[in-house]
Amino acid sequence: MFIYRILSTILFLISLPFYAVIRACRGKFLPGWKAKFGHFNTPEIGNKVIMFHGVSVGEVIALENLIKKVKEVFPEYKIVVTTGTKTGQEIAHKKFENIADFITYFPFDITFSVNSFLKKINPSIVLIAETELWPTFAYYCNKKNIPLLVINGRISDSTYKSYRLLKGFFKQLFKNYTKILTQSEEDKEKFIMIGAPVERTLVMKNLKFDVKRIDANIEIGKGSSRIIIAGSTHKGEDEIILNSFTNLKKEFPDIKLLLAPRHLTRVNSVKELVEKTNFPYGQRSKNDDFSKNDIIILDTLGELSKMYQICDFAFIGGSFNKTGGHNPLEAIVYDKPVISGPSIHNFRDIYWILTRNNAGKIVKNQNELTEYMHKLLSDKEFYIKSCNDCKNVFSSQQGAMEFVIKELQSILK
């Protein structure tokens, strides 16, 4: 580890100017570079601090309910949240502005950055989401007697193959960790095989599945119709879902579409696309419903999550562009199958679980989307099994948040 710290610092300092020049030429400067060097002003946070780290969007979202619960269970502690990316920072500020006491960037994994960071934050415990393994940071946490936990830990198959070649290195690294808490038995075995201590590596399940149903009476004129929801769609996706719906409507005249653009600034352009289909349509903001319309545009704030309870299945947007998808569990929690395009990197681990358990489907293009929707509509046994698979996979993954809370209580007592 000593050699790693020396070499990593030297290589970092040599490569940084070149990296900075390349970023500058592209017009993209390194976000939060001062904070990553450990240069930032901190508010008065005292000496009782619980720190959470999620590198980017998916990890930050996964931490949301846990951080809220920790704030409730440990009110005497301050909350610090760090991320590694600009988009992670944006999501963290959006979700934790009134919860966290301080939000900043995670330090570069070099000695002076880490030491400066730990001196200013002085965490009582650090919880790092998923697979962020930083040797220098881990070393100094151990040296300063700061408990360090990996939570929601997972290792992809490709990463596992690479890590196994460095088992000796990781075995030394994991000596600095208090606990490794993984999403599954398979992840647990992977961590152990690359050097994590058996007695400190436990299965906690997946934090992202700790979401609640929003049960509500929704009057939208569903009747005996089957409803498809296209949730959180982005530019270019409305055309895809409308084309699929138009084709399916010829064979399944009972189907209806609830189209929910991610950003309400796009409502007018979505209306223009819907009008071209010649289907009667309405808008939720005008209290229109499906009794007289085939398509309803969901143009109100904060209603999409509860709307999933009335659908038969859902397409999750942000997945046919580079957005990286949106949270499919908002539909799965109601036992409703989900379909997404190929861009799902924000929720890759969730889709890995869903697709392996037949609760979700990733399609490559519009043709595959239409084909899978057709199967859900035409094969009743397949549809019922898909709904049951959603129910089973969801129930099997819950309980992670309470597991972490108990670990915190045992460490911070």
C-alpha cells in the first residue's frame, strides 16, 4: 500500500496537466477540482459526522432513503454527502439540500488530498456505495480509526475478472475496511474471492429496492381498458412509443396510453406529435380522462409515481438516448412489468436483477419494443407470470435499509 500511495501520487501529478489541457480544449474543465484536492470551506459540523459517498447519479439516488432514515435515527449526527461527478453533485444538491449539512466532492486518492479532506470533515464513520474502492482513502481512514463500510456492494462480471488478477493487492486493501455489505450472495462471494475477509463480508440486499407504494384513488376513466404508461420520456422517445402504440392499437383496440414527458417544457411539442396520430387525446392538467380519449398526456408535477399503479405495464424513458434511464422500481413496486431501451447505465444494477428474474426487459429498438409489448398484451399467462416475477423480485430485495441502520447502531453505540 505504501508503494501504491507513492506511485499513484507521482503518476497523478504527472498526468494531471495533460488531462487538464485535454479537458480545456474540449471546453470541459474538471468539475470540483479544488474540492477534490481538499480545498473547500466547511460549515460548523462538529465532531459527530456520518459521511456518505455515491460516485454518480445511480449511487446518489440509491442512498436517498437511507440518508433520510439516518437523519431520523441519528439526529445528533451531521450528514456529509460526497460524489465524484458533476451530475452526481447536481442530484445530491437537489435531493439533500434540506437534509445534508454539507455536500462536496470526494477527494483525489492521493495523500495530501485525502488528509486535507479527512481533517476538515472529520467523519465518525464513512459509508461508500457500491464498488468505489480507494486505497489511499481507505488506508487513512483505518489509520485515523474511522470506520469504513462498503454498502450496497456489487462487482460486475467484467470487473471481477480483472480484480481477481490483483487478489493480493485487494486482500491488503480490505484490511482497512470495517464491513463489506453486498447486494447479493453472488456479490458477497465475488468480494471474498478477491480478498475481502469472510467474517466482515455480509449480504444486505439492495438499497434501491427500499421504496414504498404510493396508494391513491386515481380517477382517470380506465374502465376495462388496458393502460400502457410511457414514463419520463425524452426528446425522440415520444415518437417511438407513439409508433408502437399506433401499430398495437390495430390489434388491441382496448389499450390506452398515458404519455408522461420528463420535462413539462416539452408538453407542447409532445401534443403536436400526439395530434399527428389522429387519436383522441386529453391532458391531465385539464382533468381529461380515458373515457373519451385514447391518449392522456401527463402534464402535471409529482403524479407519475402513483400513476404506475393503474397501468398494465410501463415503458421507462431516458433509455433510447444517452440519459441512462430512469428508475424502473417506481412501476415494479406495483408489480407492473417494465420495458426500457438500451441506455440504462444509471440503473444498471437494478436492470441486471430485473432481467435475470424476468421482471423487466431491455430492448434495442422500436421493433423489439413493439414485439415485447405485443407479447405482454397477447399472452395472458406470460403477462401474469411477469407480474408475479415483479412481485417476487421486489419482496426478495427489500430490507437493505434496516440492515444498514442496525450496523450503524452497533458501530456508533
